[in-house]
Amino acid sequence: MANLIAAALVFLALHRIVSGSRLRDALVGAFGEALYLRLFAIASAAGLFWLGFAFMRAQPGDVGLWMVPRPALWLQPAIQLIAFVFVACGLVTPNPGTVGQQQSVNRLDIVRGMLRITRHPFLWGVVIFAAGHLSVRSNVASWILFGTLLVVAVSGTMSIDAKRRRQLGDRWLDFSNQTSNIPFAAILGGRQTFNLPEIGWRPPLAGIAAWAVVLVAHPYLFGAAAFP
């Protein structure tokens, strides 16, 4: 369990202290944007691998702390379906909040599709993914793993907003005023309208396909069935 806690703390520090603060600006100034991004991508991948490996090692001796309600177990696949669709759409939607796409903020039509729902669709997909697992896992190892992912993703949305405000100034403010961080908040607030045709069918279909594959492979990959 100590290894899992260490991995979680390092992963949190990497994303919130290194990437999520003004330390990032200093590192970019020292190494350049391209080299910083490469080094951060390597460190992030290594941190995620360590987190996953430590989680698998910690699980065998871990026990549940409470009884998970059966309805939550049946609801879980639907929650994960939403998460996979958000992630898939977030990966392919042009977005000034995405690394390397900052200048897309200048496009007059940038607020389209998933960005009408949230300006951080990928990260909110991770939030839904982690929160869904937390609702059906009562052991300490799961709460450390998925709690870490949840904190990194939620704080990541705010960190990106802060970084883009510093980098893009009024252009980002104009974009953020048309969108919302929390899903559907801009639509409910009357600043946006839901436009399903703009999202298209390919990204959601890709998310559904990935969800179906993981659903079937879940017992073999993670040692537990996705359905109760």
C-alpha cells in the first residue's frame, strides 16, 4: 500500500505542482515548449504506469470497507459509457484547451459540438470514469487510485483555464465566456445550445466501441466482471 500512496503523491505532484502552477512557465522558459512537453509526457506516462502497477500489487490484500449497493453495480456500465463517449469526443474535438491547439481560439467557429457542453470534455470523461468506479469500489486501494485520477482531472480543468488566461488573455476570456467548465452549465445558463449534429456520429461510436471492448475484456484485464 505504501508503494501505491507514493505513486499517487508523485502523480498528483507532477500534474498539480509541475504542470498546474507557474513552475511550468519557468520550466518552459528554461527548456523550451517542445522539450518540456516531451519530458512531461514521458514522466506522466511513467507515473500512470507506476500508479497502475502499484494498484494491482496492493489489491490482493485489500478488503472492502462497506457493502456496495447492488443498484450501483448495475448502473456502473451506463456511467462508464458516458465517460468513454466524453473521452472519445474530447480526443478529436478541436479545442484551445488542448496541448498544441492554443491558436485554435482564433477560429470564429471554435465553439462547436462537445465544446458547447464543456470546454474540457476529455477531462470530464476521466472525472466520470473515476467517480463511477469510486461508487462501486469500497477498498482503500481503489479509493487511492480513482481518487487520484478524480482530483487530477477536476483540478486539471481549473489549471488549464488559469494557464490559458495567462497565455491567451482576452481571446481565452471570450472563449470561456461562451462555454462552461462544468458540463451543460453554459447550455442551462442560456449561453449555448445543444447541437448533436455538430458532434457527429464517429466520435461517439468510437467511444461506444471502446466501452464495449473493455466491458467484455474487463474480467480478463482486471480480474472482475463489469456486471454484478
